[in-house]
Amino acid sequence: MMPSLKVTMDEQMDPADSERLVAETCKRANEAARKLAQLGPQVRSRALEAMALGLREETRDILAANARDVSESEAAGKPVPFLDRLRLDPARIQGMAQAIEEVARQPDPV
């Protein structure tokens, strides 16, 4: 079973720390993807279902972190189209979870 990675960000995180956190998260995601690719389709489907469930269960925390990200981006003067793509709401998160479940239902996901 793969360990979960729950990331919480301090509102005052130094940009260099943020970059290191993103780099480490990406590295771990790539490692997990390689491992996942070696597993059978049923295991991949269960992993995707767990991801969808995680999105739903963590919606409140995701939205809180997203609100901070949007606020910081607005303060930094990011363009409106960027802010629109960044901004999440419960419906967007639900849509992400549903899309992941659609992939999980494929005969051989991922």
C-alpha cells in the first residue's frame, strides 16, 4: 500500500520552501506512477477510486488551501483568467472526482 501524502501549507511559507515542496511532491508522484504502472488493472482502478474518495473527503481542506492560494495570487496581481483556472469550488472538486472514477471504470485504466 502506498503512503499518503497530505500537504499543509503555512500561509507565510517562503517561496523557496514552496518550490522545494512542489518538487518533492512531483518526484513522489512520478515514483508512485512508475509503481502503479507495474500493478494490475484492478489495483490501478482501486487506487483511482481511492483518489476520488480522497478528493471528496478532503474537500473542506482543499477549498481552504485553495482560498489562500487565490488570495495570494490576487495580491500578486495575477490575471483574471489565471485566477479563474486556479479557483476551486465544491462542484469543480466533485467534477474531478467523477472524472477520476470514469477512468477507474475503464477496462485497463492508466
